[in-house]
Amino acid sequence: MYTPHTKEDKEEMLKAIGAPSFEDLVKQVPAKFLWPDFNLPSESLDEAQASARMKALAAKNTPHLNFLGAGAYERYTPAAVRAIISRGEFLTAYTPYQPEASQGILQTIYEYQSSVCALYGMDCSNASMYDGASSFAEAVRATVRITGRRKILYSAGMNPEYVATLKTYFGHSPEYTFVKIPHKDGVLDLAALAGLLDDATACVAVQTPNFLGLIEDMPAVGPAAKAKGALLVAAADPVSLGLLAAPGEYGADFAVGEGQSLGLPLSYGGPYLGIFSCKKEHVRQMPGRIAGMTKDKDGKRGFVLTLQAREQHIRREKAASNICSNEALCALSATIFLALLGPAGLKELALANAGAAAFAAERLAAVKGLSLKFKGPFFNEFVLAVPGDAAKLREKILRNAGVDPGLPLKNLYPELGEALLVCATETKTEADILKLEKAFRENL
């Protein structure tokens, strides 16, 4: 990495922090990471030669058929999405602090918020957050501020990474209690929920479809929580809402989700899009940015950032969050994606996902030695019980058939035994699924 500091600059900085040398400053880092030998070729290459070399290296990669999901999904993105977001006014737009110079990007954010509210059935949405995990954690933090309570109930079907992020947000403080609601047949155990709810409960957090792909009975969860004065945080996959009830329909106070499915590529882990929405009475507890529509002095429509409850704008101790940004370009991708599909198109997409997963489940359950772990309705993922070591079976199928059959669950859900979380989205054809079936039959 290039740094502009002179030798004198570096010596002054080392002196200020009390380190005798840079080597002493980083000595706790293993040397192989500090001074790696890159073994680069001695001869230089021009642009054409370098391009040819990179293509040759890339050609060594072996493509495989992917049935992984677990919160990040392989989906088809219409070509129009990338074409529109690649326009300079969108791709290079900076933070819209000055509304008089940022009407275009502010309007796109407002349209995104409107789309989220319509999709999730909620009153208000912010300008997006980093990812689904941060949205979930911020929603739970809001319930603690609103209720003044410190007991948090979350379903066993919640994405484990969301839960880990949540606990990190709270700093693993002993003053807060995190209680996992056990699952029964893969979904939240309503009887156990009733026994755990009390007057100290700030919220009940449930994901549907849950991490195991199963659809939760959300209309039964909300009333149970409200009876004890607790709030309901619902995490919902946006594509699933083409078929399933919106969180607003079953009384969610906060509704969050991961927007990667709405026109964003997998990209080795991001950037993604944190969807965050809530009821109107909770809007002042909403973190991040909100774009609002107003009128100027001449009565013309205009857009502004409003209710900026973040630490850059108000006293830090009164800030709802320290999140200082939003995923504007990713939010624009989601907005274009939803506008292109419309309600009917989103329903068609959801049906394609549900149909592909149902077909895959039917074919795999017919293979000797395989079985579905749960009988409940699922969306585009399901849990497949397998004989022997699931991780080793996955490696074997990948090596021999070039197919990734799914995510081994033993480390995340030991109680499920040897099982794979298998996902089939709209990108999987009948031939793809039959190839997966064949791969299992030949490698069991």
C-alpha cells in the first residue's frame, strides 16, 4: 500500500504512541502475514499481456452448480438494473447533505423507502442500512429503548449470524438477557414462548421464512407478545413477501430484512442492503437516514433528509445509532428491481422459488438414505437429513460431480444431526435439480 508519510513523519508518529519501531508495533502479527513472498514474475507485462494472463488464470476456476442459500441467494438480476445504476449520476453520487444539489438521489431514496413500506406493509422505512444483520440488531435495540426492558427473546430459527451481530451490538453486557425460544419441528415452539414471556420482555424477534427455510406462524406470535407489553420484530425475506403475508399484516412493530435478493449480486459477501421499517409511532427510534418529501417556498415538490437521529447530527448520548451511512446504490438497485417486477412479477418470482424448492425436495426425498427433516411448509430452502458426515458428503459431491449440495448444519444446529440446508431459487432449472439428485445417488 502506498502511504505519503516520510521517514520523519513515521518516526514522529512512533514516538507519539511510544513504540520504538514499526516492527515492534506489529510484532504480535505472524511474520508470514506481514512480509509475504509474493513470488511475482520478474518481467513486466503490458496491458494486453496482463489481460491475457488474468484470463488464463481465471479459466482454471472450475464452475459448479450451487444449491447454497442460508441468507445469501443466487438470483437472476434483470439487465436493466445494472444499466440504470451504472449511469454517472447514480454511480458517482455522494452523500446528499445539500438537498438543493441532490434532488435526484434523494428522490430515489424516497422511492426506495416507499417500496419497502409497500412490500413490508409498514408505515415508515429508513434509507437502508449495511445489511440484514445490522438492521435486525438496530431494531432490537430500538425495542429496548422504547420499552425500557432488557430481556430479549429470539427464535431458534433466527439466522445465527444475526444473533451474533445482535449480541455484539450490546457488547455482551450482563445487564441484558438474551433467551432463545426453542423450535419444535423446525419452527418456533409457541408453548415455550408463552412460558418465557414476562413483564421484563422488551421484544420477541422471529424470522420467517426462518433460517431452516420453514414458514413461521407469525399471526400467533404477535398477540402473545403484545399481551405482555413486548414488541414484535419480524425479519422477513423480501422475495417471500410475493406470497406470504407482510409483517404489517400480523402486527409487527419493526420489520427488517436482507435486500441482497432484490437485484444485488453475491459478490463474495457484499455490499448488501439492510431493510429497516417500523410503525409510525416508533419512527423517532429509527436509526440512520430518512428521506422526506416536502414543498419549497414556491410550492414545488422537493426532497430532504429528515429526522437524522444519528450521532453526527445530535448529541451522541441521544443518538439512536452510530450508523453514519446508507447503502444508496444498493437501495437504488432494489428500487429498480421492484419497479421492474411490480406486485404481479414479484409473486411470479416467489412462486418460481417455492416451486423449484418443492421439486428439489420431492426428488431428493425419493433417494434412498435421504429424507426431509421437517414436514412443515417451506419457501426456497429445506433441511435434508443425510447418512454419515454431512460435511464430508458435501465435499465428495463437490469433487466428483461439481455440485454444491447445500450447507452442513451440524455446527449451527447440533440437535439436527447430520443434515444439509438445501436451497433452490429461480435460477435452478429442472435439469439442474435432476443433476443434484443424480449427484446424491452416485455419491452416497
